[in-house]
Amino acid sequence: GFPIGYEIFPGNTFDGKTLLPFLERLKKRFSLKRIIIVADKGINSKINLLKLKEQGFGYIVAVRLKNADAQLHKEVFNPEGYIEIQTEEGIFKYKQIKHGFKVKDLEGKIKEITDTVIISYSDKRAEKDRAEREALINKAIKLLESPSTIEGLNKRGGKKYIKTEGQNRYILDESLIKRDMEFDGYYAVQSSENLSPEQILSAYHSLWKIEESFRIMKHTI
């Protein structure tokens, strides 16, 4: 759990572009034969995963579920195949599928990555998702009271649930709110590795240790 190295990039560098050069240096520095990446959604761009596979790296990464294709969404809401567990915090269920992700390479050719995907749902996460959305909706409503402040904001925070209607008129985006509600409690992780659902989820959930170490180290710096 101890950091063994770091890289410093310009502040405007997208996270997805930092991964491959760092891995190559890490592999060479420590004479590693193979590396399996465990990472959150920031790393999960399709071109990144294609490059990882082409260069022999493995990965376990979170899926941008709301932006996924219709076929994966169909699997999410299909009740068949889920293994359900009753916990102290409510229901937890998961299922494992194989799914093909279309990706355009740097030459514009369409390729497909076929990975294991673990789709999970938990009552605890659903409650957290609802609470976070309600907080954003409340922020959006407050922003709508002062429309002049909205234009300069990025699409994060309360502005996520605001859309324009007509000329310079802002309203609450009810359709987006309704769509987001459908995904309450659902999460997905994809992996290039031939592992059990328990192994994949356990590896992914260990990320908190790395994030905590980084927060402590960054605070000291």
C-alpha cells in the first residue's frame, strides 16, 4: 500500500493521457513483466483501454455506465442473471457478462474490445445517489433564481440539471433528472482479466487504500 513512484504533469493534462507513458517507465524501472491497472472512470476512455491491451497491460476499471451503449443498459435493467445478497445495509446484487465495446483507433478504424463486465446494485449506493442528486437539484433551483450567474458556470454542480429553453431562458432539466434516477444504485466494472466477480470487485474496491494514501501524501506536500 506504499507509493513506489510518482510523475508530475502540467495541470491542464487530461488524466487519460498520463497513464501509458507512466506505465512504460514503471515497467522498465522495476523490471515488471506484466501490470494490471485498477482505476476509476478517469482512466476509462476506450482508446486508452485499446492501447493498454495492445501493449500487453491488463486492467480493472469503472465503467461510465450512463454513457454506455443501449445493449449494456439493457443488461443493467434485465433482472435475469443477478446474484442477490441480503446485507445489514440492504440488498446487494451483481452479475457477470461478456460485453463488446466499440472503439475507434488513432487511424479511424473501428475495433472492438470484449471484456468481462460486473454489473452491481446496492440499496446503500442507491440511497447515496439519491442524496447527491437532491443536493444538485437544490443547487440548480437556487441558480435559476439568478439566471445571470448560470452562463459562466461549467456543466458540473447544479448546472448539470439546467437546460436552455428558447432564447436565454433556463429551466430545470426534468428529463435528465428522470434518466439519472433510473441508474440509482447501479455500478459497473470492466476487466480484461479472467477473474471471478468476487476477485474483480475486491480488487476494484481496494482503490480506497490508494486514494487515502494519496490524500495523506498530498496534504503533507
